[in-house]
Amino acid sequence: MILPGATIGMLGGGQLGRMFTMAARSMGYRVVVLDPDPASPAGSLANQHICARYTDAEALAQMASLCEVVTTEFENIPAEALRQLATKTTVYPSADAVEKTQNRIREKRFIRDTGLKTAEFAVIESPSDIDTLASSGFHFPAIMKIAEFGYDGKGQVVVHSIDETREAFATLEQAPCVLEQRVDLALEVSVVLARAVDGTVSCFPVAENEHRNGILHRSVVPAVATAPMQTAAQEQAIQLAEALDYCGVMAVEFFIDQAGELLVNEIAPRTHNSGHYSLDACVTSQFEQQLRAICGLPLGATTLLSPVVMVNLLGDLWQDHDPDWASLLADPAVKLHLYGKAEPRPGRKMGHFCWLGEDAARLRDQAEQAFQALA
């Protein structure tokens, strides 16, 4: 076990790293953050902020010399940086696990190879792949998704025909893409889980998610999906974690279609936006759980203490003035979390709030009304 007093490394200094840093420091650990942003939200709270690129060999060597274990806050950390660190210290999750999720083509094939279902998809790496697609019977509408570095709806284009597919591929500068058949969607859900060094796995309660413009707007727990469907989602998420030989916290997003079929959408090898509700509504938060998993501690209880709705707060809310925090905080059941980002921008995640109560359906309406009142 790596016990309090030890130094933990965090690659990435955004809000996920910030909330991990808060959890680790509250339990008596020291935290070193490596992030190229001088105003890193996590770096400002860490014991030490190494302000450097993730590929900086000297910075990586410095982090390895200081830390007993290193972890990550987002999936686009170069896998080679993780491999370099792993020659000198312990790193979770592994470079191999992260690398499988950094490219949608690799990820989709990995999910299928694991025996699980995804939406129908085609790999588009050149214009000739679109020519082949025209005679394959692929059904539209579909979503063209860039294979790497796309998130929160970025690098995605909805297409309704072969011609629009060609236009989208050109718009995306002919980068390798996945063309994913659009699902007749009933629900989107996610499972956040932790897998410890010894292979022990613990799932958080399933979250029901709503996205707006490709960005998560809110998560509701308990989800309205049936109990068997929620169990199946957790079992499939565990299956993927074990196939990755994963250590740490990860999330798996699922579609449930109108026919009641469960489809894996994507894997996030990190703590996840849809797990933020755990900060206020569970015995153990996903960030403390990440710490426990990578340090070899027993995993914490994930019991849900209260129904909850988590709502994201994007930079769009700020406009020319601060949101109306007084109206939000007037209700004693609201828990506000702001991420310490200096500059609000449209689409930028600036914070979130959790609304706790006795009935998830009623909370859903209350939280939405409170969100609308912030503007």
C-alpha cells in the first residue's frame, strides 16, 4: 500500500486533476501536477506544479523521481510519456490501456473483440473507403467522428448521405474517422467503476445522461433504466476493464436503443463528468476511489446516499456577468463546485452543481429550473 504522506503524480491539470488533488490532499498525500498551463486548476492546489509539456523528458524524469505512483486525468496523454514514466515509477492506468482508447478505430475494434456490441460503424481513412461504403448498404443518418482528439462533440459531423459523408471527410481534413450509424435512442447511461491493483472491481450507481450540443448537460441518479439493464451495463463495463487489465477509475458510456438493446458508445480511461454526482451523493467520490485504486488501498463503498441530479455549468452562462449564484444557493440541497478557471468561454466546463433530494424525477425539474435561472 502507498499510504498518506506519500507523493502522488497527476498528469493533467484540469478540473478532474483538481478534484483528484483535493481528495488526495484531504487524505494526507502530497500531489505533484504536470501540466503545460501556468494557470492549471489542479496545479494551483497541488504541492508542486511542473509546468511543462507532457513529452518533456526532463519534466517526466523529475516527476518520476518525486512520485511513488503517477496517474492521469484525461485520455490524450501521449502513451509514450506513460511508458517513459513506467521505467522509473509506478503508473496507473497503463500506457497500453490508455492507448487502446485514444483512437476511436482501435477502441471500436477492441470493444467488438471483447464480444460486446456497438452501433454499426465503418472506418473511413481515405476517399476510397467512402466509395466502398456506397455499395455496402450502410444506413444513414450517421455521425462522422474524427478518430483522435475529438471530445465534447468536437470533430463530429452529422451526415445523411454519401455526398454529405464526402463533404464531412473533407471538412475534417481527411483525417481517419469512424462513421457511426445514428442510434434510435431511448436512453444514454454511463457506468463509472474502479479496478484496484489486485483486480477487485467496484461500480458506482448507473447514471442517466443528457447531452446538449455534444456536451454532457446533466446526469440523474438513480437512472430510469430497468434494474436488469443497469446490471448488464455494469457487467459489460467490468468486462472491458478486465480486458484492458485496467487499474484506476474508468467510465463506459452506453446507448440504449428503442428496441432495448445495450450498445457500448465509448470508454474513458479516467474519472468522468457523469461521475461528479459521487462527490456529494455517495459514500466515496470517484476521485477518492481513484486514489484508493492506484495506491493499493481497499476500494471505498459506492453506496448512493441520496437521489441526485448533476448539472454542468459551461462558460456560455457567464456572458457579460457572473451567473446568479444567490438564486442557486438559496436552496440548502444544492452543492456548487467551481473549477477555478480564469476565463469562461462558450462550451468550456467551468463548474457543476448537484441537487440532492428524495425523488429523482422531481429533482430533475428543480435542477433544470435552477439552471435556467442562472443566466
